[in-house]
Amino acid sequence: MICLSVERREKTSMELLDLILSRENLNKAYLQVFKNKGAAGIDGVTVEELKDYLKEHKDEILWKIRNRKYKPQPVRRVQIPKENGKRRNLGIPTVVDRVIQQAIVQVMSPIYEKQFSNSSYGFRPKRSCEMAVIRALECMNDGYYWIVDLDLEKFFDTVNQDRLINIIRRTIKDGEVVSLIRKFLESGVMENGHYQPTKVGTPQGGNLSPLLSNIMLNELDKELEARGLKFVRYADDCMIFVKSEKAANRVLASITRFIENKLGLKVNAEKSKVSKPTGIKFLGYGFWVGAKGQYKPKPHFKSIEKLKRKLKALTCRSWSISLDVRLKKLEYVIRGWVNYFRIANMKKVLEKLDKRLRTRIRVIIWKQWKKTKTRCDALVKLGMPFELAFNCANTRKSYQQICKTRYIEFALNNERLKKRGLLSLTDHYLKVHTEI
């Protein structure tokens, strides 16, 4: 009986590793990595060079993995700025390591999807930020309008690797797969040519990190469900909903103890708080109370300020690029931002942004005309009487002042700018908002 159990376990183990290293799964992983593009790791191999590299080294890589001799290369550390002025560490694995990580994720995700909570939305198939925000609104409008806003301090940098591996072992009985995952966790980072070991954390930026973060934080989800609490979690952003301030403070204290003592993670005491919805920022959204007392979503003011900075950078008049290229870059930003916040109430905000954006585009066009004669001729072609066009072209007003006059707004009106290629935030919002 014992022999039969061992034999069955070994068979299951081999099947899991075979699934990960199967031709079909690896091809799918390669295509996903190629589709995602991304920068090269420390070896300098790009996604464009990956296919030829794998053809030459595939057998060697597979042999090393099967014989526990594969050693992932250190990730290349880069830092990206955060809104608060601090920097977030990102780890960029080599493209080969990304393929192997993606192959593991494709096999392990369906196994763990059965265990994950319905209140978890981050990095999961057929789930999105929008769905998380909608679920949060449902909780608020059901009367659970006291919120415990949990902030985990440097989550990806502080994960206890031993605890994470022990949690994985409960489900994944394949020692080969578990060993490979540990090697990725311990692969280290390379920063400014110096190697640093990674005894804690899971580098944010790898294909495997989102799944590992969900596996770790699923322990928090189970605890919240066991207590009968309503919550919404997107990766390490978590909100717990209760009906009174007293209950919220009690939950914040007890859940903080659980996270720090049982999971070995650190709760940011400065950012974690108890608040009503109007004081919360969640996934870039803020919340406000409508006429009927119902909470509704809006872009948080920090999200709006961030968009303003992007639009300002793209419409800098000293940036010497063609107007066509500039308008195309603006279109990408506008479409992406509006599509993300499409469920929010923001028509008035977008109308103000549109007015500001059109003025900046007029300034760019005015500057590109440069000479007085060019400006005068262009304004005449646009339907302005010669005398008025001559006066506008010879003005001593600043770019901003002249482009805010009704004469230039008439010549370069909204419709003409639209035909030229400027996408209106308001028009795109009304289009996608009606499609919901």
C-alpha cells in the first residue's frame, strides 16, 4: 500500500514537470514572452533574438532543468519613480528565464485558481481592476461604508521565502518544480554591476511574481473569509468593509497582527487607515456620494494630476517632433487612460482637460509656423480676413496669450484639430461609456 502511494506520487510529480516542459506549453510561453516584449536581462539577449537562442540551447536547458542543474541568472534591477517621490524596485529576468517562469505559471495557475478567493482580482484570468472597483462599490452601497484600507510595506521585497515555499508545498507535491521555484526566488539581483543575493522577497517584474504574490496573500484571503468579512483585494491592495468605525479599528489591529505574525509581512502603519469611501484611493479611483446617497466612482485627483503631467510632457513646445507623431502618442495615452476609468463619472473633468490640451496644441502649431508671413498666409487659408490675420501674425503677445484669443480659436477650431488627428478625451469617454 505504501509502495503504491509512493509510486502514484512520483507519477503525479513527473506529470507536472512534463506538463511544464512540454513542447506545447513552452511554445505558448515563448509566444507570450515575445508578445509582452520588454527589456533584455543581464545577458543582453532580446526578445527578437530569443527564438534563435532557444533553437541552439533548448536541449541543454531542458536537460539542466530535469537534472536540477539549471541556475537562473540574476535579475537586472531597475528603479522606477513613484508618485510620492520614492522609487520602486523592479527586477528584469533574462528572456530565457521569463519563458521558463511563464511555462510554470501556465501549469500552476489553473491549479491555484480553484483555491483563490472570489474577492481577489489581481493578476487573474478574466478579472480586472474595473471588476474590483465595481465589487468595492457594491459593498459600500450595501451599507459597509467603513473601510479598512490596508497597505503592505514593500510587499514584493519582504516576502518570507521559506513561508512561501511551505505554502506552495501544500499543493505542489513535485519536488522538482518546488526546487525550480526556489531557485528563481534566490537567483539574486544585479545592480550597477554588483551582485546581491535575495534571501527575502520575490523580484517584482518577473512572470512568476504575480502568481507567487497571490499564493502568499491567499492566506490573508482565507483568514478574512473565515472571519466572515467583506473585502476586495487586488494584488497587495486590500480593502475590508465593515459597518462601524469601532469594528473597523478592531479589524485593522487584529489583521495587522495576523499579517505580521503569521505571514511575516509588514503593514505600513502610516498609510493603512480606517476611512469612509470619500477618503480612499483604490486602484487610481476615488469615490463620491451621488444625489441618492449612493457611492459612485471617479478618477482620484492624484490620477488626474498624473494625466496632466503626461499631457504636458507630450505637448511641450520645445520638443522637436512632428505633429503627426505627437498626436499619435497623445492618442495612445488618452485611449488608455479613458478606457481604464470608463466607469467613472468624469465628463466635466475631461472637458476642462480637453480645453487645456487644445490650447497647447494651438501653441505648438503657432510656433511651427514661425515666420510672420507663414502665420498670416495660414490664417487667411483658414478663413480669416487678411487684415485680421496680419494683425494676429504681427502680435507681440506670448504664445499662450495669442492662442487663447477667439481669433486663433476660430481659425484652429475644435473640428479642425479633430480632423488633424487630436483625439478628444470627452468624445472618447462618451463613446466608451455608452458601450458599458
